[in-house]
Amino acid sequence: MNIREIAKLAGVSVATVSRSINQPEKVSPTTRQRILETIRELNYVPNPSAQSLSTGLTHTVACVVPTLRNEFFNQLVEGCQKVLTASNYRLLVYSSKSALPGQNKPDQRSVDGMVVYVSDFANEEALQAYLQGFQVPYVLIGNPEFQLIPPPISVYLEDYEGVQTALRYLYAEGNRRFGVLAAAGDSFASGRRVQAVHNFFVQHPDASYHMEIVDYGEQLAQALEGTRRILALDQPPTAMITFNDMMAFGAMRCLHSAGVRIPEEMEIIGFDDIPLSRYMTPALSTIAAPNRKLGEKAAELLLRRLSTGNDFAQCVLYPVELRLRETTKNLVSAEIFS
């Protein structure tokens, strides 16, 4: 079945069928409805290559994330895909950590737009250099504080406050020695969370912390090793926070192997609230982030930009919240810390 046969059965021209698929606003509702009914009856699927040649559009969007080894990024991708699929767009997922040197960008000829997670970039200059060669619209997930030209469209988390919320809760429980598992690299996202840790302990000089750095690519194994080093301190901590839940899982494995009881001897709070967190033994207390909503909103903003052609600067902030489960003692209410 091809477009000519669709046109013949619907009693219209080939050009009208093409416009109905690619530029529906140029076809009357009655005619388009008749064409769509014919397409559904015959289970016709347009050829994307042919569409691209005729319209200059691919109806494909690239989503660039650091890695797919973390469920947080999988949820972002799922959020993007949900919105894009509803608008008849395909999604191309691209892991920047897995790219070969010099190949850290998708082929722009194959996409109409991009959603880019910006955690890999330490400063405005690095991100601007990465984005400046793009010839397609993009939306950022992450830092809205970069002064980019043109100003970006972005969605992001209140993660600084999230880290401070976790520390405030553990401090209120009586903990004064802390272990921290932080993300590797000098990215802005990691730096913002590190700053949240530093500022907390400046404000609470009666408490101390030891930080270990964990790489995204091998975070479970490195989190386990980092926790071993934390436990080997002369005065090990009584509480830990991790910059994501995957790190917390590695820490919990190490604590279990070392015979450290959770939460009696070590309280722990993660970050993200990926689905597996509630099914761990014990279930992980964590800072919950609207992971899928970030992806959904980024895709919505990109589709709006693609449909209007306007470059509108917009930043959408999503709050986070503390969710208490079994890795904390729950001696005080979480309500006052969120």
C-alpha cells in the first residue's frame, strides 16, 4: 500500500494526502477525516525517509543524556517519549558517556530538535561551545543559571534545597558525622550539590563530613568502594547521603557486607526516588524528584518551539521532597524539612 492508492480510495489527489499527513492545517477537516479513515482501514504507515525528503522534516527528536545505566535518565527518556509519541514524533536516545572522542553530538541532519541534559558541563563556556554548532532547536534539562546566548529554554530541579533537606533531617536526628557519595566530574549539577553540602556544614560547625567521589559509569561498584573507605575512617559516620539512589544501593550493599545495621548504626538518604528505591531491603529514604515530568515538560517545550518557530526563553523549576522509608529512623516528622 502506498500514498497513490490511499489517494485513489479516498477520492483525492496525492498532494492532498501528503498535506493531510505533513501539513494537516492546510486540509479541510472533512477531507482529512476521510483520508485518515482510509489510512486506518488499510493500516498504512508513511515512509519516514520519503517524508523527510518532501517536507525537510524528520519528525525525530534526539534526547542526549550522560548514561542509560541510571534509572533516573531512563525515566527522563520515558517522559520525553510519552509526549513525543502522542505528537507522532520518534525519539532517538543518545548517551554522551558512551560516545567516541570527537563524536559527542548526534547527527543533526537526522533530527528536527534536541533535548539535552546538561550535567556534563562545568560552566557556561563549555555548554555554549557544545550548543553553538547546533542548527536545530533544543531544550535543556538542567542548570538555568547559565547566561547563554540566546537565553535557553530549560527545566530543572531544586536539587540544592533537596540536599540541604536531607542533611537537615539527619542532623535533627542527632547525627554529627556524615559520609557523602558525590558524582564525579566538575559538572554544574554535581558542583551545586557539593556546594549545598559545604554550606550546610559551614552553618553547622559541630558536625563534620567525609566525601567520596563516584563516577556515573561504574557508580554501583565505586559507591561500594567509597563506602568501604568511609567505614575505615578513625571515626566512621553515623549517617550518609548520596547524590543519587544508585549510589545509595552500592552503599547499602557495602554496609550489609560489613555488618553495619541500617538505620540503627547508619542512616542513609538517596536522591531521585527511582522505582527500585521502595523495593530495596530496607526500603530507601530519598529525595524524590519528578523525573518523568522533567522529560515530559522538556518535550512539550521543544514541540512548542518547533511548531511556532519562536525562540522564547523559559525556565521551569520543579520542587523535590523528602520521602522517608526504612533507611532512616523516622524519629521526627519529615514535614518540617521539605
